[in-house]
Amino acid sequence: MSQTVTLCSELTPQQVDAVCRGAGVAVLIPCYNEALTIGKVVDDFKAALPEAGIYVYDNNSSDDTARIALEHGACVRTEPRQGKGNVVRQMFREIDADYYVMVDGDDTYPAEAAAELLRPLAEDKADMTVGDRLSNGTYGEENDRAFHGFGNDLVRWLIKVIYGYAFDDVMTGYRAFTRMFVKTMPVLSSGFQIETELSIHAVDKRWRIEDVPIVYRDRPEGSESKLSTFQDGALVLMAIASLFKDYRPMAFFGWLTLLFVALGLICGIPVIVEFSVTHLVERFPTALLAVALVLCGALSLTVGLVLDTVAKNNRKQWEISVYEAYFDAREAQR
């Protein structure tokens, strides 16, 4: 689908309305064994965004997902590398559009909310919009999978503590993006960590984010979730720790420094007190452990300082790449 790149700030109210009908929009639907629902999802988005291109990426489905999506008028492509993150990476690389709507193929998200997700982007108020299932309580009412709500709250809390931004719903699979966000987004995740990665990237790179409340509905009978609560939950937590280390190494290694020094003091203070009384070091192994822990703290601080410099330089290069992307977009309009 050929698209003409349009800078958001130059859109008229009429053009904004056109975007909300799907002009210049690509709907991205990653799918794995969603034969039961994909036909309805494609039909719903064709009705909600009649001018949009609908792209279904089949991720090694063993059912008729690809065939059904094709019969309902979607452009179907395949991604052989298993995992939602791998699918999203390929989508972002291949699809060229002014705006993007990403949604799961399980029919849990309402297509009629797509215009509400797109409007803040078209009006240049946001770079990423997030379909918030939690604020109106529909996710809690519809979703009966144990610990999913707890996991979402835990991830939201961690991002708020680490990055200072409070998402209303961080694990939602219903989002919309500007072209600039998509084309400068380095997707590193291979699986269900992708939602967390998108959220942290948006916060860390200071993209404008807007939460849009949506009505959530649970999967229809016979449709099964591919998300493993504990396995994928552990991978999400590991992704948060990894991105924390990469994006904010001074804070990450600073906390490690405090931990090592605190443990060193806990081990070392009794030895020092004993030495001040007896002038002997009778707990020699404990003294060695205390010194080793403090040295580990010093090493952690040094590593944090070095990596912080590297991270700041990478951030500068990324900012420059975004400026170049904006410049190229303007040149493409002339």
C-alpha cells in the first residue's frame, strides 16, 4: 500500500476526520491460531476504518487463520520466527503508513474505538495512544484468568517507580502510533514482552503518550489465550530489568552499589567493633567478605558511570536520527 507521508502538525480538521476513517492508516494484526475470531476482527476494522489497509501477520498458525483472513479481505503475510515481538518487528519494518493501529486478532478489543485512538495522533497531541482496559473496569469484569490483573498492576507499578510515568494499562495489545514512533522504534523483544518494551521506550524517549479508555471483552468460547501467566510474566519482569539497565544504567548500578555496600557494612561493622575492643581480627573470613562486598560496590559504581556515559551518547544519536527522520518526511512532501 503506497502512502504519502504527512506531518501531524499540518493536518486540517477535515484531514483529521479522514485519518479517523482510516486514510493513511495501517491496521496491524499479529496472529497465531486465531481462526475462530480473525474473520470478525478483519470485518470489524474494515467497517470502522474503511479507508485503512488491514494487515494480518500469521505466525506459524496450525489452523486456518491465514486463509480466513485472506477471504475476508486482509493483506496476509507470514512471519516464521515464533513470538509476538518478532511479528511486530517485521510489521514495523515492512509496512509503510502515516499512522498505525496494532490490535490482537482475538476479538477482545472493539474496532469502533480505533478512531478514538487515532484522533490524538492526527491532532498532534500524542505519538502513541494506549487502549486502556482497566479504568472503566471492563477488564476486571470480563477477564477470569488468575493473576493477569495482578501482573498488569505490578508492571505498571515498576514502570512508575523506575521511570516516573503512570500508565493506566501497560499490558494492553491495542495501541496506535505515528509513523515517526514506529520507524524509530528498535524492537528487541521476541515474545509477549513487546507491550512492556513499547511502553518503556515511549517513556524513556519522551514520546507523548495518551491513554484512551476502551471497552474490553473476553475471548469467545473456544478461543484460548497464548499467554502463559507465569512464564511470560517472568519474561516481562526480566525485560523490565534489562531495559532499566540499558536505558538508565547509573540508577540500575547505583542500586546495586548501595546493596553491596550495605551488605559489606553489615558484615564489617561487627569486625570493626571487635577490633576496637580487642585489637584483634578474629573473624578473618567475615572481614574478607566485607571488603569484597564493598569492592564489588565500588566496581558496580564504576560500571554504572561508564555505561551512563555510553547511554547518554546513544540517546544523543537517537535524538539526531529522529530529527533526520522528520527532515526526510518534510523533504518527501515537497
